[in-house]
Amino acid sequence: MSEGESTAAGWYEATRVASPERPRLNFDLDVDVCVIGAGLAGLTVAREVARRGWSVAVLEAKRVANAASGRNTGFVLPGFQETIDSMVERIGLDHTKQLWALLEQGLDYVRRTIADTGMPGVDPVPGWLHISQTDNGGEIRSEVERLRWIGANVEAWSTERVREALPNKRYFGALHFPGAIHIHPLNYALGLAADAEKFGARIFEDTPAIAVDPAGIRKRIDTPGARVRAGHVVLACNIQLGDLMPRLGATLLPITTFVLVTEPIGPLLQEVVRYRGAVSDTNRADNHYRIVGGDRLQWSGRMRAWQADPRWVRRGLVADIRRNFPDLGKVEVAHLWRGTLGRAIHRMPQIGEIERGLWVASGFGGHGLNTTAMGGELIARGIVEADPTWRMFAPYELVWAGGMLGRVLAQGIYWGTRPIERIEQGLSRYRERSRTRKQVRLAARNGHDRPPAETTLPSGEPPEGILERRLLRALRRKSEPPAAPPAAPE
Ligand SMILES: Cc1cc2nc3c(=O)[nH]c(=O)nc-3n(C[C@H](O)[C@H](O)[C@H](O)COP(=O)(O)OP(=O)(O)OC[C@H]3O[C@@H](n4cnc5c(N)ncnc54)[C@H](O)[C@@H]3O)c2cc1C
């Protein structure tokens, strides 16, 4: 892997479809809507505004989808970054259900757009498996109930079923979302841009907005070579918003994560990773993976609150693969890159009109593929049809993200929860082994050669006292649990 590849989204760039270079804006322009930022949020707004017959110009500082939208993991999932429990607590059950329904529309928007436009190179594959590494089958079942109650298409997978799809002793039960998909995100963004242009949208690359004057009916947007006048301005600049509007930009916490794609592994990969959908095995920014290009593994994780050099996390990511799938042997890294997303303190997107004619479409966090689709369409409808649905996001206001202290805290929480999770996971594996040993002894005493098959699966509570003794010992040593290998060096 060359040094240059560490900054480009290597695998996506290597497999991107042909797309034109768009011109720089060098003449003054008058439009109904000016969108700043050609990521998924801005492109969706532009496509939907143009489809409704209004004139729209998109200003992009670099190239279409050069940032988070063209370098993410490609999972199009239901759900927000915020948990259902916190949403219900803050906005109530009915409101949560309504937001969830909007989200499903976002997921559907992506699916429909891919199908309707026949976008090349997007390759949608169904399914998302969100695996637990602790033996919390009861919690998974109640989570499924809760999610179904608010309208999610989800099912519980048993430990046995998960391990059949992904033979990994660390894995227990899982939530399975059959309606989710994973895609080539850069080709999706390029397809959106092409389709928006088909409806009349104009996209200018290498054209940063350097000042916005939102006063008056016609707003002014300055670029280095020309000025745009527009009735509505949509700020879809993600974390770079701070360069244009520092106070607004300060409401986002930048989170950088890293994505790796291996060299071809061959048929062994499909034998070891039998599930074809997207997989996540933590609640954090770690271990999100899928098969790409038939025989390569894409793996992402290792969050940082700053834009660290991808080479610093390379060994850690490779160690994560090895820990989960030792049967793959040594994997070679073909591409490694980083991307930065913007997350609000309340972990919900920032969608809406902040002053007359000035709109924000931002803060989509780690669930940006469905929420940019939903948010983009809501804003276009808000602008063109005066549809007030976007106001459903009003409880999630623009809140200061804490500046440098916010970043330090985010990093501290990530680093702090890793060892705790590892201890919990180690305890789960210990409980499983101890239950199996006990069942073997019981079976031997009863004259069977081996325990009945179902009793070898983890279920029920641990023998009294063992968990506490083990936890105490693990905490006393302040190290990894006995069953887990040492933490990967980074
Ligand atoms: C590594 C990684 C993995 C991820 N994985 C997933 C995933 O699997 N599933 C999921 O749902 N989400 C995922 N996300 C999140 C998702 O990618 C983002 O939430 C989403 O792409 C945000 O889109 P956006 O349009 O708001 O921002 P961006 O894609 O960042 O686009 C903003 C654009 O604005 C431009 N811009 C900024 N300032 C200016 C200016 N002044 N003038 C002109 N242009 C400007 C930038 O150049 C950029 O092109 C991931 C993110 C990362 C980084």
C-alpha cells in the first residue's frame, strides 16, 4: 500500500464509475436554491429540488463525494445514531414512531433511487447483522420487541444461527435487519449527482463558498470566482461548516474512523464469512465489515476525535480481523483510508430552516446513508412545497458540541468503554465454557457420551458467584479478561 493511497478512499476510487469533472463557477448566477456541499445530503436536496422543477446550483469545494459520503463503510441501515430509549425519553413514543417511519422512507429512498435510475456500480446487497459479543439473549429479544413496536423490520438470531453464518466463538445472538442494504457509496453519490443534473441541477466543483449573506429575500453566496444569488441556501457542508459559519460548525463533533480493504483472499473468505450482508459486532465505531469485490474483506473501526494518519491504526485493524477470523491467516492490506463524520451532541441529524431561507442539512453521524436521503427529501419538500414535516426534528436543536473538551471526552469514552466491553465479553465466553464443562460432567454422570446438543449452547444465568469472582479478579488485574488475547497494538 502506497502512502498516497492512505488519503484517498482507495478501494472505492479503484472501482468508481466514470463521471465527468464539473466546471468551476466563474460567472454570477441566479437560482431558486443554492446548495453548499456535494455530499449525499447536498446531492439529495439538489435532486429533489430539481425534480420538482425549481432551479438549483450545488457548490462543491473539492469534488463530488470527496468527503464522508464517498469514503464511508456503505451500510444503509434503519435507525438513527441515537438509541430508541433516549429518543422515547426525550420526545415520547408517538414522536419516536413517526421519526422511525421517516427513517424507513430514507432507506427506501436509497433502494428505490438505485433501482429507478439503474445506477451502475452500486451493487446493493441485502441484510445487516448486528451481533452481540455477550450472552445477552434476553436483552436481544426485548430489543426486538421494542424495535418492532416502533415499526422496525427486525428479527432475533440465536447464537447457533449467528455462528453458522459467521463461525466465531466470540459471537452470541444478534439483531438481523433483512431490509437493510450495503452499497458502493461513492458510485451511489456519483449516480445521484448525474440524476440531479438530468433534472436540471447544476453542480460546480472546485468552488468553495467563502461567505454567505443570508439577509434579505435574495441571499448572496460568494465563491472565489463568482457570486450566486438564491432565494434559499442549504448548508450541507458537514464538519467543514465551521470554515463558513464558525458558530454553526461548533455544534458538530468531528469523528474520524478508518476503513481497510484487503487484497483478494480467494474462496476461503466466503467459507469463513458466510453471511453476505453487512456485519457490526460492537455498538461503537469498531468492527463493521462486509465482503467486497467477491473475495476481499472490508473492515472499519478505530475511532479518533482527530484526523489521525491511517497508518497508525493499520496494525490494530489487522489484529481485529485476526482476532475474529484466525482461520483467514495473515491478510494483506490493499487499501486503507480515513473519513470524518460530524455528530451532534444529541446524536440526531440537524435538519431544518434556521432563519428565513437558510437551511441546514448536517450532523448525520454514523447513520448518514439513510438519514441524508430522508433529510434531503424533507428539506426539498420544505422549500418547494412548504411541507412542514422537517419540523419533526425541532426538538433536536443546534447545541454547542463542547469544542476541544468535547473531542477529548468523546475519545475518552471510546477508549474507556473498550476495556469494559472486553471484560464483559470475556465473562460471557467464560460462562459459556463453564456451562459446557458442567453439562459434560452431568452427561458423563448420567451415562451419556456427550451432552445433548442444545445444552452446549449458551443459555441461562451463570453459576452463582462465578461471575462476581471472575469480574473481581479481572478488575483487580486491570487487564484483559483471561479468555481474550491482549489488546492489539496500534
Ligand atoms: C469512515 C466512515 C464510515 C461511515 N460509515 C457509514 C455507514 O456505513 N453507514 C452510514 O449510514 N453512514 C456512515 N458514515 C456516515 C456518512 O458517511 C455521513 O453521515 C454522510 O456521508 C454525511 O454526508 P454529508 O453530505 O452531510 O457530508 P459530506 O459527505 O462530508 O459532504 C460535505 C461536502 O461539503 C463540501 N463542503 C464543505 N464546505 C464547503 C464550502 N464552504 N463550500 C463548498 N463545499 C463545501 C465538502 O467538500 C464535502 O464534499 C460513515 C462515515 C465515515 C467517515
